[in-house]
Amino acid sequence: MRVVDIILKKRNNLPLTKEEIHFIIDGYVNEKIPDYQISALLMAICFNGLNREERINLTLEMLHSGEEVDLSKIEGICVDKHSTGGVGDKTSLVVAPIVASCGLKIAKMSGRGLGHTGGTLDKLESIPGFSINVSSEDFFKQVKDIGIAIVGQTANITPADKKLYALRDVTGTVESVGLISASIMSKKLASGAHSILLDVKVGDGAFMKTIDDAKVLASSMVDIGNSCGRKTVAMLTDMDQPLGEAVGNSIEVIEAIETLKGRGNKDFTKLCYEISAEMLMMTGCAKTKEEATSLIKEKIESGEALDKLKMMIIYQHGNPDVINDYSLFGKAKTDILVKATKTGYIEKIKTLDVGVSAMLLGAGRAKKEDKIDPTVGVSVKVKVGNFVNSGDTLAIIHSNGKNEKEAYKMLQDSFVISDNFVKEQDIILGIVK
Ligand code: URA
């Protein structure tokens, strides 16, 4: 087989065989095929796509390029939740404790944030002492003991994805349904969960800008997951405004704790309940939405869900007192108010720009090696459709001085206020099963 023939085949819009896909992935991981040939192939895939069989074969080849986590040692149903990435997305910190308190097992490997989107690991590390580096043995023990662990990668999973993603990032070949599906699903399958809930974000702050594109991606991932024997469901959810209020690290953990105490922001609480309910239904823990919702309410009201988070913090060496004393997180030096410059309805919040302003303040990384400042970020005080008077607070910047002026200007410009009535946006946009 010659790589150039495979590139030409895809350039001519012909489907690749299982053997050809194996040849490519194996050759690339083992450094027998250079970056420039893989780049050409990736670009041809971006233009001509991958059919269903190619997507499944590519996912499986990437999955088999590394280790797979074997969760069969854990009794019960292991369930995973994955978000395609958004601004203020602290959903896992609420949903994981809720479903764990309902009896499901969460053995989750999360990622770090890059660019305008945050990462669960960075958020958890804002808890004093909290460790995401857990040995494989301790990881399994923790899930067996308390039903929940969220850690950094413990195994060498999907090395093919690591190499391909880094190359796609610098060759303009990220945006391809086939490539994104294989990248995400190979990692999810390698993590070993029996059931997978995908939260596919749609809008300005997400990869997928339109509902139609998001549906295509969601259907592709659900199809791959189900055909590989894992029950997979995708929810399409709004990312045309930041999720909840907080965009940062410690402030997002505080918002997650407040939500577990039953005092969360309305939209964010709704999202957490809907995702948790779907996870309970897809695993057979609840037969109907009503049954799932009343179980979730019970676990929030009794404090059992919050207790799961507390236990996870204890097992992972964090200080559990943060749950009742937020001052233990530390605080940014200055709070700066961003105010409305006119009266009217919030028509649009440029979500990507809100994420970038938090990143500029130090809440995220522009480059992999950048260091996170856990205390900085942005609290967004309004939602699309809200009426505001000139001078009302739209957002608060929590700053330690880094890029403060630039972040302020970007945040101020991210709110669009209209004289006309604007309808509130729904957070749940669809579901693909
Ligand atoms: N997230 C991933 O893990 N992979 C992609 O290709 C895009 C988003």
C-alpha cells in the first residue's frame, strides 16, 4: 500500500477501506508516515467527508491505538458524560454527584481547557489540595467505595487522537464531522463506560454554530457509540450565552456547589436536571422523566448529591470545608463592574468573547503551557431576553490585573442591547437517541 494512493483516493471522493484506514493510523502512530502526508489526507477528508463505515473504522483504529480502561471490575452501571465544550460549562461537577447519589458509577477521565473553553480538571484543581493525579489502583478503589471519581488520564488512551488532534489544530482540519466524531468517540469508548451521554453544544461559544450542524455531529457520534455496543444519547444544548453565571475556575466550582445545594441559576439547574434525568433513564435507573426528576430533587433536597461531591473531594485530598466556606478558595484582588450603556433587552451575548475575556484574565490557556489563575474570571449577571436599564450591572470581572483593560473592553462589547422585545432562549434544543 502507498500513502499517496490513499490520499488520491480520498481526494477523488472515494471511500477508504478498513485496511487502508488501519495502514494510515498504524503508520502515523509508529512514525512511518510523515505529518505532511497525513495533513494532505486530513484536508481531503475535510472536503469530501467520511461515510458511516469509514467513521466507525476510523474510530475503532484510533481506539485500538492505545490502552482501554476495563471497568468490568466495578459492580454496577458505569456511565460517562461528555460535553463538546463551552463557556461556563461546569455541568459535570453537578451531574456526576447527582447520578452517583442515585446509584450509578462515575469513573470519569476529564480534560483541561484550551482556548476559550474551560476544562473540568482545571476547575477541580481550584479546590485547595485537590489532586487529579490518581493511580489506577486508587481510581478503581474510589469508584468502588463511593461511586464517583473525576481524574486526569490514568492510562495511555488513544495516542492516535493525540497526534492527529495536534496536527489538525495547526492545519485547519478540525471542523469535520467524521474527524470530530472519531476523535471524541474513540476517547469515550477507551474510557470504558457502558453508557455515554453527549452534551453537544450549539451556538456562538461552541464548535457547532448551527443546530443543523450540531444534529449531524450528534447523530454521527450516537451511531458510532451504539454500533460499538455502548448505549449513547446526545442532547443538543444552547451555547449562545454562557452557561449559568460563572466563567472561570473557583467561581465555577462555587456555582456548582450552590446548584447542588438547590440554589443554582435557573437555566443551569434546568440543564443539570435534564442531563441527569436522561442518564438515569438511559441506564434504566428511572422509567420515566417524572420518576427521574423526582429522584434528582430528592437527592438534592436530602443533601446526598452534595455529599457525593464532598466525598470525592476527601478521597482526592482536597479540603472539604470549601463546601461551606467559599473564602477557602481565595479571591481575586479586584471586582470590576461592566454596566449597560443603554436601556433595552439583551439581544445577544457574544459567548466566544466572554470566554476569551475570562481566558485573557488568566482563567484559561492560550497555549498548553500557560498557567491558570484559579481565582479570576467573569460573572455574567444577565441572560438573553432580560430587560436592563442603562447603568445596570451586566457582568463582574474578577481580576488580578492581567490583561484587565483588554478583557474589560471585550466583555463590554459582548453584550448587544436592543430596543425591541427579545424572547428568552431555551437551553435544551433537542435530543438524538
Ligand atoms: N473535541 C475533541 O476531543 N476532538 C475534536 O476533534 C473536537 C473536539
